[in-house]
Amino acid sequence: MDLHALKKELQRVKKLGFVLTHRVGDTGIGKTLEDLLHIKENNIPLHDIAGVAELKAYRRNAKSMLTLFTLEPLPKGGDRDRMLLDNFGYSKRANGRSKELHSTLSCKRYNNQSLKLSVAEDKIRVQGKGKRLNIYWDVKSVRKKFDDKLPALVYVLADTKKIKGKEHFNFNEAYLLRGFDFELFKKMVKKDQIVVDFRMYYRPDGSVRNHGTGFRVKINKLYDCFRNKDRLI
């Protein structure tokens, strides 16, 4: 498929108006669009951009967050996680874990675990209240992860409404998004439009289980993560 063919297909889908969801629940919007475009997976080979674009459909009024990617901060190694758990972790008697850290970090204020983000020229840093930390993500690692995970995105928005109690979608706006820009990324971190989730705990044997550190973005701000934006419909 090329961009011209994709545009024609999206215009055809738009003209269908409101379409009954093909699956009940949050994932129904993606499943419905894939079926309407006759795509088995959410990856579209686009020959004229020399690659594959991921197809993502969202409800226009969605205010939730999605995970852009997972990326561990520097420096690498278990000592970093142990330091975070020992100094900022907490204990819940119900699950029997000696320490855990499930914590969302943003830039504007410290969270309940006394952690926040700060933005430097070429880094995004973790700050601890009352404790000096050297934990960060550099521009090189963030760019590589972003480009590997999201080299191109076909971003489709839909209006939604209930008809006889069942959700229907009208897919009426779409963009091809490409190009990572660290300056844009930093601005979104500063505005708390992108946040970071730590998800780790101590196992009973004393080893650390880390579920992956996630960079999350508000769905309605995903568009702003990309440098190049081409309107498709």
C-alpha cells in the first residue's frame, strides 16, 4: 500500500458514517478500524515512506493515558533499582513484599514518594526530595527507543455515540505522524503531558522484579510528540 491508496481507504471509511463496534470494550475502536481497512494486524506497510506505520485509533474525547514505550534510566544495573526501593519504596502488609515502588513521576511537583522529573538540556532526570540522585535518560537512548517503537504512526480519531445502547464510531480525521524531536518531548514532560511510571518490588529472596519503566502520554496529546504531521483525511 502507498499513501495515496491509504488516503482513499480512509476516505471510504469516513463516508460510512457511524459504524457499530466490532468488539465490546476499550479495544473495540482499533478492532473496528482494522476490519474496515481489511488489515489483519495494526501495522501498515507503506512503500513510499520506506517502512511500516503502526495504525492507532482513538476516541476523540478520550482523556486517559497510553504507554509510548518502556525504557530504563541510566545508569544501568540492579543497584539503581535497589537504591530507589530502599529510599523511596513503601510496604503493603497485604501482599507480603518488603518494599515496592509503583509510582508516577511528573515534572511540576513531587509525588507521594517524594520523586519528580526535571528537564535538563540533554537529559530528563529523576529528582528525590532531600536526596541527591544521578538517575536520568539521555537524548540518545530516548530517541533510539522512540524511533524503534514509533518510526511512523497512522493516527486516526473517531467521534463516538451510543445507538440503542451500543457504541458506534465515525472515523473522520487521520494523520501520518513521523519524526522524533527531543525538544518537543522535553516540553511535553515539563507540562506533565508525558509522565514516567516506576513499577518494581523486592521478591521474597531479596532480588528485584522490575516490570519496566513506562513513558506515558495523554491520548489527546500523542499528536504533539511528532515533528512531521501529514493530514490524511
